[in-house]
Amino acid sequence: MIRSLVGLHRVSVRQLRLVLAIDEGGSMVRAAEAIGLTQPAVTKAIRDLERDLGVDLFERGNRGVTPTIYGEALVRHARCVLAQLVHAAEEIDDLAHGVGGRVAIGTLLAASARLLPRAVARLRAERPRVVVDVVEGTNDRLQPMLLRGELDMVVGRLTEFRHRARIHQEPLYDEEIVILSRPGHPLALDEHLRLADLRSADWILPPPETTLRRQLEKAFFDAALEPPRCAVQSVSLLTNRRLLYESDLIGAWPRGVAADDLVAGHLVSLPVRLSEILGPVGVSTRKSARLSPAAQALLTILRAEGCDRGS
């Protein structure tokens, strides 16, 4: 095993291409023609590689060469390595010409409905070849991914305490939290509804580790009330929306997330104002990281969208 590991450190891109050419051509002669080398040079290169790795990569026979189990493993990884090199070259070319790149974004509920889709659409208009990876989740999942470099940024309600030593948080705007139900819900018909009247309701709530859940529970504690009763714990916007439509469950969303449903009349905002849990929506990035041109372009667009929302 040690010999194989040492040998792998010596494997060159040229040798990987040669291994693939032999596998695809089925003979040293055809591989030599494809690569532009002589047949003796190809044979010597493969023997040198086999010596470095300490295994036989190909079996020679009357009908050509076939990969051994070791050869099959190297062929499989060689395809992946060479494909990644092609992708890297394409991305570098895109970055150099200012039309492409790749951005990985984590999104929380507050940003998923309007802010992020609008920003991505504007980014795509400016950089038509950009690739955008969007990961939904809670801060407990997304912030560690950001710290590991798996995400360029996280967009949504800013976290209160955790992970902040290594993360830069940039507020974009404040957003009100509204309590929602279906039209015709018994609570929606009470014009004098108070927070205390919501204690007996069944709620759809995000997990306890989320900022929204903590702030909502704090609003109840501050009013000397027990926290809301969680019947469904979910951060799935599609699931939560359908449950609100079709049951007497109630839930709390950022107003921007609920805006389209409120305008269309699919949901109503219960007449209980939770001004004490207004919170900043913004962008989190790693303090030690330098954003790629595509990620920096998206951040600029998010700032502009945030200004529009806050004005």
C-alpha cells in the first residue's frame, strides 16, 4: 500500500491520459496513435508507471490489452481527474472573461422566497455562464458548511451567537415576522386577538436551534406566556405552505416570504404584531476567505437588493 501511495504522487496528467487511451483503444498501438507517441514509448511509460505503483495495470494478450482490477480502478479515477481539470479550465476561462464562474450559497427561509431568487436572476443576466449551487437549511447546518469552505456565503436571517468569531455578518434589511393562517381560520376572525389567545393553537415551527424559533419563544416568555405548542416542526416552505392552506395549523414567517400568499389571499396575517422579534436579514461570509469574482458579483447584487427592500 505504501508503495502504491508513493507511486500515485508521481503520476502525471500525461500518464493518466495514456492510461485512458490504452483502455479506450484496447492496444498499445492505437493508444500511441491517439496520443502521438511511438508504440515503444507508450509501452515504456506504462511499465514505468506499473513499477512506481507496484501493480500490473494491463494484461497483454493476442487480442490486445485489457485492464486488471488495478487498471480499472486507475482508469475510473483518471476519468474523474481529467474531467475536473477540464471543468477547472472552463471556469478559469469564464472568470477571465467575466461571464461565468461558480457560486455556492446557503439560504435560510427569510431569503429563499424573494431576495435570493431575484439576486441570482440578476447575476445570471450579468454572467450568463455562471453556475449557482443553492443549499437550503438552518444555520446549524449551513454555518459549518460555510466554515469548511463548502459554501461561499449564507443568506438569510443573521445568527445571534454561534460561529460569529470566524464569520462576517453583513445586515441588509430588517424584516417583520407575521403569524399566518388560512382565510376563515377561527383565530383570523377575532379582531381583538392577543398573543395569549395563540397559546392553545397548533403551530408549524422551525427547529429549536433556529433564530426564528428562539425569537418567537422569547416573545411569549417576555409576555409571561408559555411558548407556542409545536405540532409540526419543519423548514420546508412547500410543505408548510400546504399545511397552512389545508388545516387549522398556524405558523410564523418573515413577511417577505409570505407576501405573495397574502396578496393572493391564500393566507392571512393574524392581527397580532410581533414587532419585538424584527431581525436583520443579511449575508454571512468567512472572515478569512477571499470571494471569487462570481461570488463577489452576487454579494454586490444582494446589497443592492437589500437597499431596495430597506428603502
